[in-house]
Amino acid sequence: MGKEPGSTKFQTDFRRHLREQNISGNLVHLLCEIAEASKYVINAVRTGDLGVAGTSNLYGEEQLALDVLSDRILRKRLMYSGVVCNIASEEMDEIFQVTSNPLGMFSVAYDPLDGSSLVDVNLAVGTIVGIYQGDNLLQPGRNMVGAMYILYGPRVSMVYSVGKGVYEFTMNHLMEFTLTREKVQMKPSGDIYSPGGLRKKYTPENEAYIRYLEDKGSKLRYSGGFVPDINQILMKGKGIFMYPALTDSPNGKLRLLFELNPMAYLIEQAGGAATNGCMPILDMVPEGLDQRAPIYIGCKEDVAKATEFLNGVC
Ligand code: AFP
């Protein structure tokens, strides 16, 4: 588990920390640009208009003014970063091409403000980002070169990995990110469960798995925000989040590119697992930007148990 804040080690700032990771200068720059953008997103969340934007996204969902603003903040920052060739956002219908020359460049898939419908009741929300080398966004998540999320809660924290473990940074009073946890590791199993979707629409296999979790004494912890719910499981190092297939939506609700892949990457990096019930999330080949999938993500043994209950029905 990571060390507690307090020692001088934790005064390391994000850019300096990244430089020590032995990754390309372009990737350091990109991650720092996203961290910078998040400072404007949190400002929008704290003070922005809570109304609707009058538009809808690729999924036909009504966009909130905050969704549109957060998307614009991220997109602009990425466009002018000089290291991004393609951008896909949950709030845009198509891939946005910044340059046709992918040499030394990255493609970025992001959900600018996941859980935005929770802002009006003052619950936590977040930004989720997956980073790919080159111009192909429709490849298995396992090929990502980095993933991160920024959680806008009572504190703003940023959790990232570039394949060298999971690190958490927390925003201080000067709006700088300082290292607060390093090499985050999950336990083999845990006693928290976070189940999405209407239970009356669960299949018998999922219903049986939930009953198993309840019988073993797991605590229900579900906020309706993917970022805070995953953050709880990752930082406590225990438990499972699931958003299964439902009787009227066999692919569940959450999106592979924008939500599932980055979280699966981070959880695997911390020693956990993520599956759609039949295969690891990170091995799925996306067929389109809008692909959804069921997900079971968290401690390895809890995820394996879910797969056992599903018994190939997914
Ligand atoms: P919104 O962005 O529409 O609020 O959806 C949030 C979300 O995509 C994800 O953050 C949650 O885990 C999930 O949906 C919650 O879905 P339910 O409301 O069906 O539980």
C-alpha cells in the first residue's frame, strides 16, 4: 500500500515525478496538460451553470451545460498540446482529428465529466482519460500507454498509471498536484460491493452473485458516479464494482472506450482485475466509439467469483 502523506517525499510535484518515470517527454507533456485542464473543469463544476445545454450526445442523452463546457476545456487543451493526433470524447459524435501525421503523437479518449447529473445534488464526479500511441483509437485497451482519472470530490485527486504502478496526486491550496499515494495495491478480495443497474432487470446469474456477496457480509457502497465508486475500491484496495448486462440492455450501460478501458487499466495496474464476464475488458476489440459492455471490476478473487457465477452467460 502507498505511504501516508506527510513526509517530504510527498512534496514531489507531478511533472518532476513523471520525469523520474523514464517515459517520453511527449507523454509527460500530455499528462501535465490534462492535469492543467482539470483545474478549469473543477472551476466549472464549482461555479458553472447547472442547466441543460439544449443538445444531445452520440447516445441521445441530453447534454448538460457542464458536459459541454468540460468537453471544450479538455479538447482545446489537447488540440493545442502539440502531441495529440486524434481525440474521442463521450460528448462528441466522431473522432476529432488534430493532425494526419501520427508520428510521435498520441490519441486520447476521454469522458470529460462522468456522472455530471450528480453535480446538482453535490455528489462527486470525475474526468476519465485513456491514452494510445499513434492514431488508432479502436484497439484493445491493453495497448494504452497510460490512463488516468481526476476525481472532483471534497478534494480533487488525480490517479494515473503509465504501466509502472498506480499513483495518486491530490490538489493542494495552490491548485498544485502533490503525490499522496504511490504503487497503490489491491487486496485479493474485499467486502465492498458497488452494483449498478436496476436489480429487477438483473439476470438470474447476476442476482445469484449479488446474493452471494450479501451472504458473505459485503457492504453496499454505490454513489452513482463511476469515478468515486472506483476510487473507493481502488484506494481502500478492496471490493468489486459491477454494472452487468440487464434484461433490456445486454451490454449494460458503461462505455468501453471512455469509461471501462481506463479504469480496467488502472485496476489491473494495482493488482486487480476487470472482465465483461467472459474476457478481460482490456482484451476487447472496440467495434465503435459507442460500444458498451457489462463490467465486473475490482479485487481479483471477487471478479473471478463473478465469472464463476456467470458461467459463460454474458
Ligand atoms: P451520468 O453521466 O448520466 O450521470 O451517468 C453516470 C454513469 O455513466 C456512471 O458514472 C455511473 O457508474 C453510472 O452511470 C450510474 O448509472 P445508474 O444511474 O444506472 O446507476
